[in-house]
Amino acid sequence: MKAYCGETVRAFWVEQIGVGVIVVAVLSMILLKGVACAQGAKAHFVGSESCKSCHAATYNGWKQTRMANVVRDPKEHPEAVLGDFLHPDPVVTFGLDQVAFVYGSRWKQRYFTKRGDDYFPLPAQWDVAKKKWLPYHVENGTDWWEPFYGPTNFDRPTGPTCDGCHSVNYNLETHQVTEWNVGCEKCHGPGSLHVAHPTKENIVNPNGLDYVRGNDTCIQCHSQGRPVTNPIAGKYYDWPVGFVPGERLVDYWRLEELKPGTTNFLQFADMTAHKNRMQGNDFVQSNMYHRQMRCFDCHQVHSNDNPSNLIARGNALCLSCHAKALGNPAGLRGTVTEHTHHAEGSAGSSCVACHMPKIEQTIKDNFVSAHTFRFITPVQTEQSGIPNPCTSCHKDKSTEWATKELKGWSTVSPWRVAQ
């Protein structure tokens, strides 16, 4: 007999032999065990709410994160609106009544309006830290896709430029989504088979993937690139169309080509990213990546307990691996203070201050951390202009001063820090 899906199986047997007690019992057992489809079954997206009953703690933790709340409807969530719509500002040429979605809450907040079945960015953004309005418009010669769209924000729908990363299962034809925001299935893949019959084999767990495919789960959105096939149905997309977790991202997505010695909108001359949303472009260059670390070895996306969803705070995170006592060849020889030459507990004695400097622009005069983990020397600043962590912190000092100081550090290699 050919294979059938749940309700079809029931109908087939009712038609053939009628409903008998034994048959009903057997069929109920089959259905309860989640035989959604026989051989060749393909999972489909069902939404994060379907995960809640079995994974309540994980769901509730994720629900508090920015990942789960980056895009919100101000009519449903008026508390999500951070911009000042009460006082006139010449930058703001629209009212809150025109806003269908607010996007972002940490560094910036942008505003989308709906026209037809698509969304478009409105021409102002809110600087969260400085609490002020700034213009929002992608300038000429910046993002690669800019030449393929018209000159105004209303020529640039967010469907091809944004929405694939800010939703689950964006449909290119209907512009509909299973859900907005980074839901469970954005990282775990379509979950219908797992919901019907939960096993480890019918859902993607990024933690069980090899380090390339595990990291691809995050890099799909935290990177700058373009689809392997572009345009798609006449439109240029800025997200990896068709990719689902568990696959290899390289089959769908090409990271931006980095050019040594070039400083532009995307990169500094040493190929560290110049702009936000390029954590993946940075990370794949790092020793951490080549030692098969994964993004979620440091970030806990199901929790909002620590800044940036980190699994621990401050140096405790780095020292959970980089400690000599743990047998790690990359562990510190001596104390953190001896390594950093800064007082314990000070900003300069933080691992990330030197190895993850905030030099990548997310909005004017607001910067996020680099993810190459390289120490950028003052000499590199002199040679190519890339900001270094020494004079970025000691703003009243020169690169010459910083280089002289580093040469006096006898506990670290002068070839790594002073040349």
C-alpha cells in the first residue's frame, strides 16, 4: 500500500473497512506517535508558539531577548517605541500613525511603513544612546545593492533588503512570513515533524552540527554578503535566500570579498569590518574560528541575563577557556593584570578592550565590537588608519606614545604588539 499522511491514513481505512474498535485504536496510536507523513516527509514551518509547551524554560528565556523582539508593531507594543514623537524635529517627516513596525532597541531604532504588501524604511532613525533623531537613507556608494534600486527610501522595499533576516520563512512571492523576528525555526529549521513526533533526529540542533554549519546558523544574518544567485525573480536580495539551518551557507551565500590594504565602507585595511552586521566576516578570519569555536560557545541566544547574550560576564567568559590551569596552550601565563598592564577591574584590563575593540559603526558615532580577536597595533593605525584600542581609550595620547609604552612590556611579544 502507498504511503499516506495522517488524516489521509484515517480516511483510507474508514473507506476500506469501516471504523472498528481495534482499527481506531491502532490508527490512534500511529497518529499520536506523529506519523505526519511516511517516506519522503518534508517538514514545514509552524512558528515558535508550537515549541513552548515542551521547551517552556528555553522559550521564555528566548522571548525576553532582542532576537525575539527586534521587529514590533507599535499598535500592539506601544512600549517598544523609543523615538520622541511628541516634539517636532525637522528630520522627522512622518507620524507614529504611519509606522507599521519599529526595528531595533539597543543602538538605533528605525521605522517601517507598509505600502501594499511590502514595507519601506521611513527617512529618520532614533539614536538610542544619545536620544536624538538622525536621517536614515542608504547613501550612494555604500551598500552593494544600492545601485539596483531607486534613489528614495520608497524605492527600496525591506523584503529583499532586510526582511529575510528579521523573520522566519519569508515568502518571496507573497511577502508573508511564518513569524516576524528570529524565531525558534530560524536556527532550528522547520519544526512540523518534530512537533508531531519529537525526536533528536527530526529537528536541527546547531550544537550538534560541525563547526562550519553550526556557525553558519548565526552567520546567515550576522554577515555582509550576497546570494549565490542574484537577481532572483528580478530583485536583488541582501540575505541568503533558501538557506535553512543544517545546510552549508556557502551554497547560498557569498561573503563580501575582502581586499587587503583597502579601507572602504565595508572594511579597514587589515580586513577588520568597518560596519556593523559583519561579525561573521570578522569571525571566519579568526584563530578562534579555525580552532572550531562556535558563536554559541560565547553567546547564549536563549537568555537575556548578560549583555550581548553572553554566557558569562567580563573576563570570566574569556578565562573559561584561556586559562593555563585548564591546560589550554593559549592560556595566560600569569595574572590578567600582568598580561594587560592595567589595574585589575579597570576598563583597560578587560580582555575585549584590546581583542574586541568597538570600532565597527552601527550608527553615527556608535560602534560595536570587532570579532577577529586580533590586537590592532598603534603602528597599524599609522600605516592604514585603522583605530587601535590604545589611543581609542587614551584619546589624549599619540600613537608614538602608545608604541613606546608597548615596547616596554616585557611579558608580551614585541613582534605582536609594537610593530
